[in-house]
Amino acid sequence: MVDSRWFQMLPSLEILMIGGNRVDAILDMNFRPLSNLRSLVLAGMNLREISDYALEGLRSLESLSFYDNKLVNVPKRALQQVPGLKFLDLNKNPLQRVKQSDFTNMLHLKELGLNNMEELVSIDQFALINLPELTKLDVTNNPKLSFIHPNAFHHLPQLETLMLNNNALSALHKQTVKSLPNLQEISIHSNPIRCDCVIRWVNSTENHIRFIEPQSTLCAEPPDLKRRHIRDVPFREMTDRCLPLISTKSFPSHLEVADGDNISLHCRALAEPDPEIYWVTPSGVKLIPYAEDGQYKVHPEGTLEIHGISAREAGLYTCVAHNLLGADTKSVSVMVNHSFPLSEDSLELVVADVQAYHILVAWKPHLNTVSSNLTWSSFLLSSNLDMTNVARIPMGTHTYNITRLHQDTEYWACLHVAFVDSQAKVACVNTRTKEASHRYRLLEGRQSLLTVLVLSLLLLAASLVARYSIGAEPRRARELLRGATAVRVVYPPLAQPWAWGQRGGQLLAVEVQAAPLDC
């Protein structure tokens, strides 16, 4: 323990280096006698906590180092006690997140180091606020750092150099760069950059920022752009919209904890449009941000907190990041005291509602589901595999409304579920749609007539194009048409919560063991 009595006879001391001494915590007023101290080095001391008033009295302090300690949180309240601080070193500490307002109103800070952090995953929204004199930010060599929020930096008007190399970043959002009006140079080399819509600002004509080591700033994805220099990829080759991508390093695939532990799972994704994130528990419960559900809490950035976990909460947890274009998922198997439950319940698909042109099917959630697909077809067309419809069911969804059906027609539907233990189950039902009322049949007849008219116009246009186009083009068109299929793949909207409803169909198959689905 550091004792303030050591310094009572040293009021003029300007530099103090007491690193290498094993101390768990720095307590209040420890350095109060050192009013003229300008540099303090507390490196390699095994520090786990800095009390709120540990730095009280250091009115002249300009340089502070916490290098190579065990701090899991930024000691932000303690830092507010040294308003004249210019240089701060937090390198090599096991921080997992730089959270909102961790660095705020440090009016004279010029350089900040957040390097070599083995556990750092993300820099969250408004993590750095009102640092008017900050000119250099070093965030490098963090092997798990995969996400910087588009609005991570607010009011950093003098920042000139941003070092982000050797992390796990797939992209840096254009909003992050726009928020730094004085940015002169940036380093993002040696990151697994995905060259798509999020990073396309790099090659915009509006970008005048200098890239450090551009020869090492390469695309890692997509495959056709791999190893190409980012600055060499034409702006038009990067799409303006793209699917979410969850970093493979944001959280592990397997996690073993003890009964009663508190755990945090950090899920982050970038995309355009911006993605929304939710979690699904092993029992299939959907957890959304801002809503607390017993032991569970999901933060808006995508972090799932589980308080006091027990064997009942063990199982497969899945993060889902989705936008208008689609979704990405990543799962983690959580074992509690070496316990991991397996689903032994039967899989049953039921018909909850039947109308003339749609059928609502439902099923109970099952433990540790990896993926679910729904297939359906008319009995009249079942011999033609090309007419089978397929829908991938979003995680956490347990009902599906099958639409665009024919009235008074027999249909079958099958649910295919893959589980974490590599087994798969299938359950099927069949039912008949209702006969449409006279008013709907009349409307359907008018729609059919309109469809025939539209198709006739399209055929007429196609014949004219074929007649006047270059000879090779019609042959190419015919080849493409011959290779087309009638399979309709549907990405459904999120359905309503589970409800059994009416049992309008006959159960055809339950618990059919099969090979794992390739989903």
C-alpha cells in the first residue's frame, strides 16, 4: 500500500517513479503532499483499482502512466482530479470496453495511449468527449478491438493523428472521420479490412487525409478484393449498402464459468444501413436493448450482461445483427460448472391459423437451436422440387405466416431445426386453405386479368428487343432463362411471439433425425 506519509517531506518533488512495486489499489489522498509533481509513473504495480480521490492534490501533474497494470475500467473520476494532465498512458491493461464518458472534459490532454490491451473489444458511443487540446490518439496492437462506434469521438477539434493499426477492425465508419475536423493522418494498416460500403469513404474525392503505411493497408474481404490496396479499389467497386458483419473476435465461441459469476458478452457490428442487435437465449427468448429480463440486460451497443449465472442459464447464446438487407449471427456456448444442457423435447409444428391466402404456423422454442428453416409447397405441385419455397427463420422467431397461397388448396410445411450438438430434427404438417368469399374471388379474377395483360406487354417488348438486338444477345438470353429456377427464398419479417392457436392440420412427422443442415 502506498502511504502518503512517505511524501510529506518532498513538497518540491517533480518526478516520481514507483513502478514495479506490487500494490492492489491507490487510496484517497495518497499523493496529496506532492503539489509540484509533474510526472507520475505507476507502471507494473498490479493495480486493480484507483480510488476516486487517489490523485487529489496533484495540481501540477502533466504526465501520468498506468502502463501494465490490471485495471478493468478507466479510472475516470480519479482523472478528473488532475485538470492539467497532458499525457496519459493506459497501455497494457485488461480493459474490455472504453465506455461512454470514460474520457471527458480533460481540457489540456494532448496525447492518449490505449495500446496492447489483450481484452479490448470496442470503443463505444461518446467514449471521448470534449478533449479540446487532444492532438494524438494511439489505439494500436489490440488483438480483439473490432469496433469503434461511428460517434465514439465528440468535440476533439485539434486531433491531428489517429493511430489504429494492428487491431481487429473490419472498418472505420465515415462518421468517425467526419467528427474529427482537423485530422491530418491516420493509420489503419494491419487490420482485417472489409472493402465495402462502410470503408468506401477512403477513396472518395472529398477525402484528403494522409494514410500512414498505405502499402500495408490491404483489403481482407471480400475474396475478389483480398490483398488489394484499399486506395487502389475504385470507389464504384464498393457498394453503397452492405450486410452487417459481426467480428469473429468480439466474443469467444466457448466459455466456461462458475455458478454465480457475472459475465459480459460483447457483440458489435457495422453496416449500411446501421444494424440493430439483439440476443437469443438458449431457451429461445429474444432479448432486445434497453429491456431487462431478470438476470439478463442488453446494452444498446450490443453487450449482453448475465448476473449471477447458474446451470439453468447454461447453453447456446446467439447474437443477431440485422438491417434491411439481411443479418449476421454469432453464437457462444456457455458452460456453467461443466454443465451444458441438451434438448430432448420433441419438435412439433402446428397450424395456428388458416385463411384463404395464408397459413400461420407455430412451434415451441427449443434449447440450443443453431438455425431453423421452413419449407412449404402445394400438394398439387409437390412433384416439382423447383416450386418448393424456403425461408430461413431469424433466431428468436417461433411463428411464421406463409402468404401468397391459393385458396382451397392443400399445402404441406416442414420445419428443419439444427442444434448445437450437430443433430437435426424435422417436423411437418399439412392443411388446406379456406375457400375465398365471392368478393375475394372477383378481386382475384381482376388481378389475374391484369397479370395476363402485363405479361402480354412484356412478351411483346421482349420480341421487339429480340428482333432488333445483336444476334448473339437473344441466344445469351435464352441460355440464361434455361438456367433459371423457380425456387423462392424468403427472408421473413420478425413474427409475433409464440401462440399455439388452433390446431388446423395433421402432424405428418416428428423428430426425424437427419444430418446437420448446411445453413
